[in-house]
Amino acid sequence: MEFRDLKKQYIKYKEKIDNSINAVLNTGCYIQGKQVDGLEEELADFAGVKHCITCANGTDALQISLMAMGVGYGDAVFVPDFTFFSSGEVIPVVGATPVFVDIDRKTFNISVDSLKKAIENVIHNTNLIPRVIVAVDLFGQPADYTGIKGIADKYDLLILEDGAQGFGGKINDAMNCSFGNISTTSFFPAKPLGCYGDGGAIFTNSDEYNDMLRSLCVHGKGMDKYDNVRIGFNSRLDSIQAAVLRQKLLFLNEELMACNINARLYTEYLEHCVGVPFVMKEATSAWAQYTILLKDAGERKRVMEALEQQGIPSMIYYRKGLHKQSAFKDYQLDFQDCSVTDDVSERCLSLPMHAYLEEWEIAIITDTICKAVKG
Ligand SMILES: *Cc1c(COP(=O)(O)O)cnc(C)c1O
């Protein structure tokens, strides 16, 4: 059994994907170009956002967005403690200070209460200027953007939505990657919309950000890439990856529906023996991960071992909060309280999740888990 079965997807759509890759090989255009332009239009349309700018990966997308927002030395950027390293990593890279915010116990996304406390603390106890909230759509579920927007308005902060795990998720009909002043996603193969290498995209409704982002992605170009008006990056998407993504985008909705059916099955079989994911009433997750909560670290270990014995992969996303990563040891603040992250990271476990998981596989996985829990 695979944790995220990319091969099954490829085999199902092999002819279409192979043809689209071969078509690119025959054009002689391998970076950006017509495929990338077409993809950007289709992604913007899908997300319901005016501009989409593709780039080399989801981490670049975040870093370039912070640069476009003019974030730098002396600025505080708020980021949930429980997320993939990238969400926080890009903040010191642009010279700003990350402030780690605890998560909501039910959704695992940034806690609006903790966010408010962290901002107040930064204002009263540091010399930093609060600038940006990085809101992560963790495991595919949109963050609480109603709450986050309220806080952003109150304190005059920008929202950077990290939708790397969330492309295709939504709140009512508003799609993930439409909630930030700038939003980003990743096309790393295992993400909800993945290519066959690295890739990323940035979304915004602002014409000014659009111009700035396009410049930053291509060596700070002005009129063209040999007219350089600012320091930028080489962060572009390959034409082959764009062609693959355009094919995969055609069946993304179908796959997301299958994931939602699988999530419902998991929950039905598991809710009596372990903690199951909580999805907000108006929200739909893109199900990058299906993550359960065990009683304690010991029970998690037992469940992982039982699964492994059956040849079932499981992963710990995430083993510790960002504030516990040694890379961030110089960014600890006295008022920081990430006790919910500390608790969740001891007990969480992510299970195989993708559109091609069969009901009988879910039955075996859940049966193994419930038996291991009951001992
Ligand atoms: C994967 C991921 C990223 C980074 O994307 P890459 O394309 O791997 O650089 C950023 N944030 C989150 C939450 C992610 O899961």
C-alpha cells in the first residue's frame, strides 16, 4: 500500500499525460512559454483570483511573496507553530522575525485567540513591527479566514495564505488560494495538485503585486530579463511541468470528491476509537493528509507498529512545532505559548490518503488501528 499513490494516478491518465509531455518536447520551448501562460490562466480561474504567477516551488512562492510585501528587518511575521518548516523558514530569509503562534485544538490551523495574544505581545514587549500573518491551510483545510481577516483589519496586517497543502479546498464557494492579499501553493508531487518535479504558484487580485511578483521571479526584470530593476530570483516553472499540471487540473475536482468520500469512510470507521479530523462547517478540505489523534505517544507508537506489520505506511506530520526546531533557536520569545502544538505533535498520526484508495483498504487500515488501540 502507498501513503499517497502517485503511480495509480499516472497509470490511469498515462496516455493523456505522455502525449502532453511529448507535445512540449516537440516545441523546443522548455521553460515558461505557452504552456505556462495557459496554466496560469486556468489556475487563476480555478481559484477565482485575478492573477496567478507560477514559480519554481512552494517555498520560493512564500519567500517571493514576503519580498513583494516589502517585509524585512524589524518586521514581525506571525506563523502557526504546527506546519511544514517552509512556512516559517522564509521569514528569516527575508530578514524578518518569525513569531510562532499556537494552533486551534480542533482544526490544527492557526488559533485566532493565540494570534491576537501574540500580536499584542509583540506590540507591547518588543521593538518589532507586526506586518504579516502567514495562514496555513494545514492538511488541506482552509484556515479560519473570517477570524483572521478580523484581526488583520484591526491591526492593519497583511495576510499571506500558504495553500501548499490546500489547493482545491474551499469555504462555501470561495476557493483556497483566494484568501490572502497574496496566496501561494506548491506542486510538489504529493500535494493535492502535484507535478513530476518541483513547482509552485502565487495568487493575487492586486495588479501591483502581480507586476512585482512577475519581476521578482525573473531576476528582478523590468522591460525584459536583461533590464534588471531590482534584485530577484531565478524562479520559473518548466513547460513540461505546466503541461502535466494542465492535464491533472482537468480531473482534480473528481479526485477531491473521491478524497472526501474516503475521508468520510475513515471517519465513520474510526470515530469510536480515536480522535478524527474536524472540518469547519462551511469548509471543504483538499485532504492533503488525513490525520488522527491518539491518546498519547505510547498509543501512537503501538498503532504505527501494528500498521507497519500489515504493510501499511503512516507518517507523523509533524513531530514537533517550529519553535522546537533547532534552526529557530535564536527566535524564541518569552511570551510564546505553543502548548496545543506540543500536545498534538506528540499524538498525531497521518494515514494513507489519496483518490485511489479503495474501501477495502480503508477497512483494513481502520480495523488495524481500532484493534491496536483496544490492545
Ligand atoms: C510543501 C509545503 C511547502 C513548500 O512547498 P515546496 O514546493 O516543497 O517548496 C510550504 N508550506 C507547506 C505548508 C507545505 O506543506
